[in-house]
Amino acid sequence: MPNETNQPKTSMDASDLYREEIITDRKIGSIQRLIPLTEEGEIDTSRPVRYVGQAQVYTPAGPLPLSFEIEAESLKEAIGKFGPAAEKSVEETMQKLQEMRREQASSIVVPGAEGGMGGMGGAPGGKIQLR
């Protein structure tokens, strides 16, 4: 919600506080354990601990960071589910990249091409434009 200077309001939500712990094997990735806290800093037992996996996929364009929720009741369970959750995240990310590529490819327009002879009736020279 903007204030008088059109800057976003910057305040923490005291009802949604977590302490972060990072657990890693220093090889494959890490698990972020989010422990719910009260605004007094005590562990909030009315909310569940959350687990978030973090890993990187190496692509021709460089490393691609991944972050994904792991549905688990304990760290041991989160460790066991890390691999399948990471693989699912890679699949979903690759699907999104393919969709973005398709959208990018379909947004190329050749002005004048609809007239049958490129350049006739459209932009001079039939230059390719991106929308």
C-alpha cells in the first residue's frame, strides 16, 4: 500500500514471523527450515515448521537457481523428499522456459507479410519487429 511519497509501506507482519535455518550437504543443495515464531521471539507451536529446498541447475546460459517447497513434518522427511521435489521443480521450470520461448517466437511479426509479398503494403523493407 503506497504512502504519500508513492513508496510501498515497509513493515513486517508480526503474525507471520519465522526463524531461518540452512541445512546443506555442500554438494547438491540446501534445505531452509522455517521455524514459526511469535512476535516475542518464542517458537509458535500453533503453526507448522516449513521446509524450502534450494538447488541450481546448470544450463548453457549459466546456473539457474531453484527454490521449492517440500511438504514434510520433519527434517529427516524433508531430506528424503528433496530429490523428487527438486526434479519436479526442474520439470516445471523447463516447461515455463519452453512456454516463454513459444510466446517469444509467436510475438515476431513481419509487417507486410499478410499482403502476400513481404514489404508490400506494410513497413518498408519488411523488417522484423517484436511486439
